[in-house]
Amino acid sequence: MRRRTFLRQSGLAVAGMVTAPYLLSARRGPERYKVTLLHTNDVHSRMEPFPAQAGDLAGLGGASRRTSLVRRIREVESEVLLLDAGDILQGTPYFNLFDGEVEFRAMEAMGYDAATLGNHDFDGGLPLLERRLPGLSFPMLNANYDFTETPLAGMVAPYRIFEKGPVRVGIFGLGVELAGLVPDKLYGGITYMDPLAISDRVAHHLKKEERCHLVVCLSHLGLEYPDDRVSDRTLAAHSTDIDIILGGHTHTLLREGVVVRNAAGGEVHIGQVGWGGAWLGRMDVWFERNFKGRCITCRAAKVSP
């Protein structure tokens, strides 16, 4: 079913979705299912709100405020996934003093369901991640880094499948090439693999073999570049089985997301919400009861008092 037709028949006028309050749950009926994806990226150890001298970001963000916003959304929506697209670490003294413990504990307290690794998450070296990852209450996902010859072998999964009501959601992670971004000694032993080839295999497996109704990529590739580097836009156009890309790395604020046509002519929705935890991204996905039709809306909310 075409997106506009589905919206109209479901009572979800496009203008209404743009102007409706961020916390408002759209009217539901027995003919459809709904899953809500909340996402962050490039939080960079910012546990407190931005200071007054931070320009447009002044007063925004903070782990406590984000926790409250996520809690309020969960009180309204029954099927929610909270996800992060990397660069959790590095950027404030919290990282320098506590080696990632504060950041990861805050994410556990918020109830994150999954995250992927960004290049700055290696700034403490593999020993830091070796200490932190095994005790996490949520999985760290990456499909295009080979950790076999490193202390992280077996600690990072390529994907994870979540069941939200009757909806199966497959989520996998992709990371940017570390060479040139991270000193060799901090990630030594990790083999970088082509994200386009890997994503083809993983997304196909999730969609066709695992029978996931929704395939989501947590990407730390970056939204787009003026050169031939692989980006989220490149990935979306190349793919056939990815439905949503929640991105990071380029610190791009997409207030309503972007849509790219994939290799089969279908829609891939891309979201990214700046940096520092100043914004919380949200994608609501509605499925017809028989899973023949689907509608996705995307928007971001300021994390503010």
C-alpha cells in the first residue's frame, strides 16, 4: 500500500504527524501494529546539559533529561526500542576520569536495547572495551569489523533480533574505517570489511531467513560525503533489504529524516540527530495486521527542560 494511502486510511494525516506533540501516541486500531524506535548518536560523553556558551546547543541535553523523555515515551508507547549509533565515549572529563564507566552505566539506566561502535569508542584502546563490554545489559553490534584476533573476540555481535509484539525487528551494526581516524595501537588486530558487501549478506539473512518484518542498520559511516567514501546515503541506495538506517559520525541533525530509494526502488528511511545528546530521534513504524503495508514517520525532539 502506498504511504499516503496508508496514512489516510489509518487516520494519520501527514500534517498532523508533523505538528502533533512528540509524546503523543497516534490513534491505533486492531488493523495495525506499531513499533517506536528512539535513537541517539555521537553523545561523546556529554552527561550534563550543554553550557550557556554553547550557542544553539546551550542548555540542551543531559543524561537525566534524556532518561525522563524516554520514560515518558515508554509510558505512552508499548513497543519501544532505544538505540545508539556510536561515539558514546570521548569529549568530556567524564571519559578521561572514569574510562567509560559513567557513560555505559547511564545507558543501562536508560534501558538502551542495542548500540554500535564509533571510531571514538576506541580512544581508550581495546583493553578499555574489553573491561566494559562483557558486563553491559545491552548488546554492542557490528558486522563489518572482524574481532577474531583481538581481545574483543566474541564480545560484539553482528546483529540481534528483537520481538516487539508480533513484529520481528532485526538490527545490525556497521562501522567506519578506523585506519586514519584512530591510531593503530588503539584498535590493532581489527580487520575492516566492506560495509556494502557485509550489509547485503546480513540484511538479506535477517529479512529472508530470519523473517524479520523490519531491518534496521545502526551505522557509524556518516550521512554523506563529497567523495567516494561509503556513507548512509550510499548504503541505502545500494541495499535491497534495509528498511531504516540510524546513523552517526557526521553529527548531522535530521529533524524529520531523509528517504532514499534503494536498488529495488523501495524506501530507506535515514535518521541522525546531531551530537552531544541534545536531540532524541524517533521513528514510528506502523504495519498493517497482515504486514502487507507499512508507514514510517521520523522526527527529532530537543532534550530540554
